[in-house]
Amino acid sequence: MYRYDEFDHAFVSARVEQFRDQVGRRLSGELAEDAFKPLRLMNGVYLQLHAYMLRVAIPYGTLNGRQMRMLAHIARKYDRGYGHFTTRQNIQYNWPALSDTPNILADLASVEMHAIQTSGNCIRNVTADHFAGAAADEVADPRPYAEILRQWSSVHPEFSFLPRKFKIAVTGAERDRAAIQVHDIGLHLKKDDQGRIGFAVYVGGGQGRTPMIAKKIRDFLPEEDLLSYTTAIMRVYNLHGRRDNKYKARIKILVHETGAEVLAGQVEQEFLQLKNTELKLPDADIAAISAYFAPPALGERPEGWANLASWKKADPDFARWVHQNVAPHKNPDYGMVTISLKPIGGIPGDATDVQMEAVADIAEDYAFDEIRISHEQNIILPHVALADLEAVYRGLVATGLATANAGLITDIIACPGLDYCALANARSIPVAQEISTRFGDPERQANIGELKIKISGCINACGHHHVGHIGLLGVEKKGAELYQITLGGSGDETTSIGEIIGRGFEPEKVTDAVETIVDTYLGLRLSKEETFLAAYRRVGPQPFKDALYGAKEQEAA
């Protein structure tokens, strides 16, 4: 993984001391909140319903055991013993005292971490496939390019005050695990007919108030043109993006109003001016960054196959966990382990200090000290020998992290909602907990199969409800919480925005509604192999509307 150089250390340390002075002046009354707000947001500090919240950057979701231990330390010393991993591969602390935030940032800096550009109208944390560097279907590791984009975009003087926040995602496989088509810029690594590395470029995706799927504006961009072409996109957006209405300020609105072909032409025109400038990436620079992400030396471990078969036969719970939470690695003697942060009835994405330290221990002992955070709010160990899976599993069981539900109905994405967020209209966490409890039986989950439920507490869609197979949006109606249901969304390579199915449901009725949807699916699927999403795309919304509302109610509506 990338290591800070002298400039990085000096820069991050200077920012910490600058913010320490700003916090001191705020606490003394010298700085009013209106003046302090943009300063704290530049350092990832939000003011939520009950307390300040600190969002810490985990670039492209990659960290090591030492860094994970620091996150545990911060949770224990400055918060309430836990952190919340987010859909942008970051971590949030919900209860820090403002007076402690400079010390937290100093502690983070000691392990090459920070909170810069986790807020504000700038380029946010660049995200990537959480299986990067390990997946069998990968064309190339996307993380070196994500790191190049991170370095280029950090406090970029031209792009620090954009019309609105800006999000970039990179994937290196045909199976899109980074949801690139719902980002402002999505980059899909590929090879051309000559074997050269490059990108398909998507622009204008996003969720929130106006969900849109990104448009492809380039089939193949050579890797050396990454920064010049991205700069061209940013300049067109910075020049033409709306600043008069924050709800229409994202680049997706510009793409929609201008038209993808016209915008692509504007980008190409700007790109021609930049193509052969200092922004062109030399091969040596790409190689230097790529060297930081060289895969670990994975020795042959053929004994794992026989051991694994024996362990699975002896322990059905272990067998279920391997089946659901271990994905094939490019090296057949290894697997990619998903550590679920979705215990049955638990809070999605939360991890305690004890759990974070346990993950750090396991990663150092069995996973070459590599840890990833997924945009699905889980933790990944990308390189684990099959021969070590039983030991890893026992370590996870000891700290409540061995839930075997990756990709199943209880692997729910949920934002913090009205329990924490000042923008939320409804609670996400209790709804997620109730649904998880209702569907918690392992055999029932296995029978249902792959089904992604995503819950947002407001229209900002931090829970990605628009691309959930079943999406739940909390809204406020006449002073009460209500949950709108969408069906058929997906954030993968077949991206789709979910369809609103009908009127909303009260909090006490929403889990019953989800159960009705699931039962309807089970009754109409052609076989156990037909997933919920495939069945929905085959039959459309009507059977689900009939089951939820009945023909008479639909006629009356």
C-alpha cells in the first residue's frame, strides 16, 4: 500500500496544527460558528443532531493492521467504543468532543491517515473495488490509479471549491464491485486489442434527490491520459456546473441538461489542450506508484484444499461461512474473506474497538497485513490461504464477526439516519435491525439467496437505496416517519435505479411489507438459481404491487 513521503508527512502535520489553532479560537469564542463551519468541514468535522461527527478518509478502502489499531484506539479514547464504516469506504465517529478533534487528527497522522476532503465541495475519497489486487476476474489493480487521482486531487487549487461535492470510483474487473455508474466519474480499467491498459470513462452518475446512471463518454482512454482527461472533465464541470441551486449543482444535472454527446465534445476539446502537457503520466511514475501495490508473496498452500474439506464436514457453521463469505482468489490456494459487519439484529457498519483490534491481529497473522473496507460496509481480508481459513474463522467467532451473510438479505446497507444525522427524516438503524431479525434464520436466508436491501434515512441516499434490489427511503409525512419502497435497483455492471412501488409504509409495517415482497418473489421464481433481481426484471413490478396493495386499492389510486 502507499506510504507517505516527506511532503505528505509535513503537509498533514501542518494541517493538524492549523486546525488545532482554529478549534482553540472557536472554543474561546474568537471564531463564531458561521466562520468556523467551513474550516471544520475541510477537516472532516460535521455537526450532527447530538454531537460532532468526524469522518476519516480510508483512500480506496485500503489500510493495514497498525492503522486499524489506531482506529480502535480513537474509538476507545475519544468516542464511545465503536466506529461506523460507511458506503464511501471511510469510517465515522459519532461522539467526539470538538476539543479532542485536533488530538484525534494528530493520532491519525502518526499512522499516515487524515480526514482531509471528507467533506466540502471538492473531490472526495476516491473509492475502488474492495477485492482489488486479489480478484480472479481482474484486468488490473485499480488502486494505483486511485492513488494517482488522490495525490492529484488533494487540495487541488482549481478544484477545491466546485459547484458541489464530487465522487470518483475505479474498478478493474468486468464485475463492477465499485458501483462506478452511480458516481460523478466512473473509471473501468480494461485492455485494448494491443494489450494496452486504459479506461472506459463514465460521467454523470449519482443518487440523492435526482438519481441518474452515468453516461459513457469514452470507450478507451490510455492510462497516460488519466489526469489530463479527468482535468478536462473537471474544468468543464467547474465552468458550466450550476451554482445557483445546490440541488441542481452536481455534474449529473449538467450532463442531463447539456446532453452526453455535447458534454463529451466539450471535454474532448479541453482534453486536446491538456493532452501533451505536464499532466501526461510518464510510464516511470505509473510504475513507481504501482510498486506500492505489488501483491504479497503468496506461497503455494495446496494442503488447504484437503484441510478445508475436512473442516467443513466437521462444522456446518464453518461450512456455511466459507460458502457465503469466502470468494475465489486469483491464486487457487487462497480466498478473499468478507468479514460481515451485519450481525443479526445489529447495527450495519458498526465495529467496536475490540473487534477492530481483533481484525488487525488476524490480518497481521493470516492476511499479509492487508485490510479493505467495502462500500457495502463490511471489512475484507483480500489474501487468506485456504489452509488458514479455520483459524481465521475461530478468531472472528470469538469477537462476534463470523456472521455468514455476505450478499444475503441480512447484509443490509443502512445510513446512520435520524438517530444521528441532522439531515435525516426517518430512522434507518431500527428498521435494518428489525428486518435482520425477521430474516435471521440461516436456512431461510440461504433459500432466498442473493438479495440486497439498502436503507436511507433521507433523500440524500447515503444508504444507496436507489440501487438496492429492495430500497427503503425514510421520509417525513405529517410529522410522522414513513418508508417508501423501491424495487429492482442495482449498483453493479447492470446498473439500474429502483422503481417506486407505491405508497409508503409506517415503521411498524415496513418489515411485513419486505416479507410480502420476498414471499412474492419465492412464489414466482423459476428456480432457486433465479435471483430476486433477475426475477424482478423478468416479471416487472405488478406482481409485487398486487401483493402489497391489492387490486382494489390500486384501482382506487
